[in-house]
Amino acid sequence: MTLQQEVLVEERSDKHLEGKHDDFSACAEPVDAVRFAAHQWQEFLESSPDPMWIKDTQGRYVAVNKAYLRADPGQTQDVIGKTDFEVQSRDKAEMYLADDQVAIHDGVCEHEFSAVDQEGNLKYYNTKKTALHDVDGLLTGVLGQARDVTSQRRLELALALENRRFRLFQRILEAAATATSVGSFLADVLTTAHELFDYDRGGVYMLTPDGKTAHLVSAQGDSQAVQEQATSVPSDEEPFSRVYRTAEPFFSNTWHNLGSSGRPDDQPLALAVVPLVSLGSVVGSLNMAWRVPPKPEENWEEALATIAREITIGMDRIQTMAALQDNRANLQAFFNSVQGFFFVVGRDGKILAVGEQGARRLGRTPTELGGTDINDLHPQEERELSRIILGDMINGTRTSSTQTLVAADGTQIPVNTLVTRGSWNGSLALFTTSQDITASRRAAEALAADRRRADALYHIIEAAGRARLMEEFLPAALTIALEATPFEGGGIYIIDGDHAALACTTGLGRELIERVRSLPMDEQPYRTVLREGKPTAFTKLDQLPPDITQQYGVVSLISIPIGAGDTVVGALNLASTHSHNAELQTELLMSIGRTIGEAVVRLRADESARVSLQEFKTLFEAMPHLVFILQEDGTIARINTAAAERLGRKPDELCGTSVLDLCPPDRRAETACILADMIAGKASIYTLSLVSHEDELIQIETRVVRTTWGGKPAIFGVSRELTSHGLDEQTVLNDKLTGLYSASGFSAIASQQLKMAHRGHINAALVVTEIVSGADAGPPEPHMLADFAGVLRQTFRGSDTIGRIGTARFGVLAIQTDNTCLDLLAQRLQESVATLNAQRPTGKPELVAHVVVMPVDAMRPALLDDLLFQADAQLNSPD
């Protein structure tokens, strides 16, 4: 018997619909099974120890858990995608379809059935089928769960068996003697038999479990005769073999027992051996012996048989009583160890007995609950319904219910109750077993919350993917957040400097939110949200302007940080006309806030990338230098218009050609070696010869940086012409003495780099250094300035912007720095200066460098002039 071959064990009552049962297509549009059985559904199913399955709107199985497969050995994963009509007989399939229709119509369908699991064990299950709907109320399928109620069923069977045993014990006690122990009982019987028959020796023998030997358990009579009596006898020797084998009594007046006294001339004995029969089997014998024959056989044979029966009944009674006592102890232990709530209830609703586990959960003792009305354990508003349900249970028309129990401290515990009618102390009683379903309800609520969160996050991500600008994305994200939560309106604030500016608003409270178009980040309550990244609920609105409730209808308002990683970029403020438990929505709202924050950062990065690319193109074209980008094989990937025109070509004509084609033929081999050195990073400045379209030889000095272009390694080069044609233009941006950027060149390039860093949220650092001669702290000689320029090139990266910004002052703008370790920049530079001084000839003055490092916050716009002014103040400070 498989799980699908369900056997109803209780009346289905009104659980089924009348009439023809069509398939699910009449109730909803088809749902894709693969999408329906998403990862979170399978994780939810596998988290349950009970068999669970899901069908889509077409009645096809879309997910089953491992417990389902273990409980149903006849099925495998092949059931996925199939209907009951494909895996079961038509009769059963129609019955299962009827159950599903009941769940769709009533919201839930419940019944009980039995099945045999993979180990061959009979299991009892309570099956509950629930209709599943999406957020729009559209039917998506049916969720089924088979809860194992085997333990409850076994408890019911155990109680019924115990009642039957108890009644049997009562009948035995009424028919048997009043002995309280086997020893005393046998002694009394043998004493009575001795007074009646005046035997010389008598005893009771009991067979061992293997039936091969019988042991003497009680004896009376003449002391010498008793001593001669054997303590054990073999069951297969005369005279015992016939008694133990066929249950026939043995009587003899001429029995010789040669082994009794050891004297072969002993006179024969009169011997009687009567079987003791219990439950149709011989368990022992009553033995009596006389030296002088007793009364005639026909007079005492029947009496011995009667005594034997009394012995058997008495021993059975005593053993049964002992077993009964053990059973009662075991039953009480079992009764008290039952998990959940176990009650025995009378017809009048009074509690007759209760398990300790359930009483403890209710904060009471079994004694306190005994005799009280079970309806009083339900909430006041449910008691009338509880009395009706109890009446149905007593009448046998209902076997289960779902209600709420109230503990002594007021805690409400939802339970699912199964009921069996039985007898308690001779009267009709209900045996109820209730299981706490708080966890399952919480799981259902958590599942619903997860679905809402997943849908909301998916729609926010989808909206972010469609939008190119934050002005498009933020209103859509706000609408989605309102649809996924019980709030009726709200707004989104985005951080800009020390304030958060209102970006969009909609719905209830719009006028309220628009009153505050800018939030100070460092003032409460907004600091908690914008600085610390923690949600804040204004449940009493005591921190907002007065008369808001009357003017705008707002009762509660919550502010959620919008963040990406550890960075808060804004706040999501939501308002409602109702009071909400903020804790119930915080997790969902925080997830929405993080998703919006990540989308904002991405959109900002996209916008920054677009702006940076445009500014790069503008700078690329505006530079008077010869600027180019080469691939590793020397192919020109990009060249600015100034360079192309100087070579007498158009940029489009040069892109895709080799830079070697622009060199004089006799210098191409030399240029190829220089290109290899560029790729290997052996130097950063090279001198090249190019030929224009008019065959003019152009000498250039090229500064190169290894980079990437189009995702591939490339070389970025900026060249200044060494011929008189280009010297005047280059002089403006380059310092002749040091070869670095001049003050104006450094200002132009570094200012542009700061803007790009801010838009890309990239940290940077400005290093300003002033050098003096160590001899008299006077101005350094020109060769010392050139030497220090070399130190800067060796100390900093090729991608850093380096310039001479004063007579003996230099500036370095380093991008993508770790601003927690800026002291290392100054330390590394001082170490390089020390190395230079160590290499100077003896007697020459050393170089002294004064260094100031200015961090640049990625989230705050910075002006180069402001940074240079602050650095100048620090360099000229007397400290």
C-alpha cells in the first residue's frame, strides 16, 4: 500500500464538493511548473519532516520532499510533472482530484489515511491540502502535507487494549481466591490439599521456558518425605512425560521411585500428578504421594483436578495483577510522556485526566486541571464555538478541530486536535490529543513574507534594470515598496553632502513628506537612519511637527536606511493611517532598502561611467599633446585629433593600423624593441621618430602607462614633440626642468581626476611636498629639483598625476588609495629621499622633504584649490 493509495479512516463529513470534479484549469490560468517549484519552495518542503507535495493548477506534481518519497515507496521523482491520472488508477485519481477541488473551494481539505512506508511499517497520516494563491489572489496550485499521527493512533490503541485488559483482570479477581502472592497462594492450596487428602508429601512443579525440566516451587508434608522429594524432574520421563505432553493426569497406587531414598527395597507409593493448564498449555503440575493409598481414585481425582484449576486460576490472577500493576505504571508513564496536550474529557466537558506535558505547557498541574471545564481553556470569544465542537465530538460526528488554548500567563497556543471516543471508569469519554501548530503557522507566515519579499526585490531589480536614470528608478521602487507592505504612502531621500534631499514621494502623507525636502544627517532622529544605518519607527509621532495626525491622517511612520554594503546612500520613509508593529515589517523593509541602495549605487556608477567616458573623450581630444592608445601588438586603438592632424591623417584612418607603419623604415626594428619595452614596463619615457603623411620626420618624447582598453591589455601614451613645431604647445603643460606637469598642467589634469573619482565613489589622496637644501634650509639647486622629480616617479605609480606646482613644491594626486594607511605614503616617500641622499657625493648638501598628505573622501566632492590651500596652511604652520 503506497501513500497515494489513501485509506480514509474517518468520515469525510462535508469535506467534499457535490457534483462533477473538473480539472484546475477552470479555476486559474496555467502556471509554469518549473517556475512554480522554485528553489525556495523546495527548501521549504525539505525543512518539514512530514511528507509534503505541491501541485500546479493543472493537477501536476511540481515538487515533493524526501519525506514524501520515504513514506511512499511506490513513487520516485518521476512523479514530477505528472497528474494523479498518470500515476494512479482512475478511481483513486478522481478521489484525489475531489480533495484538491475541496481545498480550492473551501481553502483547505483535511482527512486521515493509513499507509505502509519503505520499512513496511503501518503509518497513520492526517492529510491537509491548502489552496495557494499569488499576491493578486490568483490560484497557483495546491500544497499538501501528510502529518504523521501514528503516535496518537497507537496511544488510542494502547488505551483500548488497556481497558480490555482491565475488564479481564476484574473478572479474574472476582472468580479467583484472595491470595496476594504466588508463594502464599500455593502454600494455602497445598495446606488445604494436605488437610483434605492427608498426603505424605505434596508439591507444585513449574516447567522451565524450554519445557525440558520442571522445578519444584512449593512443597508440604512429612519432613522426611519432603526432603526425599526431587527439586527438579525431566519432563520427558515417566510419569511426567504423559502429563506435560498430553495434559492427562497420572494416577498410580504402585509407583516406585528408586531415586527418592536410595533404598531399592522401599515400598511403592500412591502417586497423583495433575497438569496445571493455563491458556491451553501445560505450565506445570500438582504432585501428591502417599505411603498408604488414599481414598478410592474416583473420589479424589475430580477434587485434584479442581485444585489444579484453582492453582492455575490463582497463579494467573496473581501474575495478571502483577502485570496489570506494571502496565498501569507504564501507562501512567506513557500518559505523562506524551508530547503535546493529552486530555480525557467527560460528556459534560469536565477534564477527567490530563498529561503532565500538556499541563506544564499551560502553566498548571494535572491536579489543578482535573474537574475543570475544558471549554475554559479556550479564549472567551471561542468558547461558544468550542461547546458546539465538543457536542459534535461526543455525538461522533466530528473527530478533529483546530482551536486555541490559553496558558495561565495568557499565552495563546494554536493546536490541532484529534479525538477518539472511549470509556473511562465505565462512562463515555473523549480522548483528545492536541499538537501545537504555532511553528507551522509561523512557517506559513514566514513563507508568505518570503514570497512578498522575493516578489518585491525581483520587481525592484527589474525596475533598476530598465531604468537608465535614478529619476526613472526611484518612483518605481517606491511604488513597489508600498505594494509589498501595509503602508499607504511615503518618500525616498538620497544623501547629498551633509543632507539627504527628497527624491520622490507618493500616496498618503505626500504633503507631510514634501514639507521636509531636506534632512540633516547629523540630527536625530535622522542620524540613526542616515549615519548608523538603523531603522527608526515614529509610532507615536512625538518627534514630528504637531497636528500631523489630524491634518494628514498619518498615524505611524517608519524610516528605513537605503544602503549598499556598509554605505548608507539614503532613506525610505513610509507612512500609514494605522498603527503597525514595526518589528513585523522591518526585515522585509530592510531587504527592500538594501536592494534599492544597491540599485542606486549601480545607477550612480553607470551615470558616472557615462560622464567619465564623455569627459575622457573631451579631455582626450582637447589635449594639445599627441595622445594615443596602443594594443600589445602595436595596433593603434585610439588617437586624438591633434596627433592625427600633426601626422597629416584622420583619426579613423590611423585606428587599426600599426604604429610601426608611422616610423621611418630604417627605425622600425628599433621601434619594435621600444614597443616591447613599453609592454614589459621597463621604463615610462621613450623617444620615438614618426613620419607624417608629407614625409616630415617628427621627434617625440612619449610618457606611457600600461592600462586596459576594451578589456584587453593596452598602452596609454602622451607625447610631446621635441621639434620646434610642438615645443610651444607642450611648454604650457610640462615643466622643462623636471619633465613633470607644470602647475597649470597639474591643475587641469588633477582637477579632472578628482571629479571622476567623486562620481565613481573612489577614494584618493593628495600628497604635497616642499623640499629645501639641508645645508642652510635654503632653496634647492636646480639639479636637486630634477633628482627629486625622479624620486617621485619611482615612489608613485605611473597612473598617479605628478607635477611641479611651485618653485620647490610638488604635488601628487593618487587615485584608488586606502585612506586608512595614508601615513605609509609619507613614510615611503621619506625612505626614497633618504636613499637619494645616501647616493650623493660626500660633502654635498642633503635634500630635506616636508610632506603633507590630504585624504579625499569618495562620497564628498572636493576642489583641488581647497585641498592645496589646506596643504599650504599645514606646510607653513609653525608646528
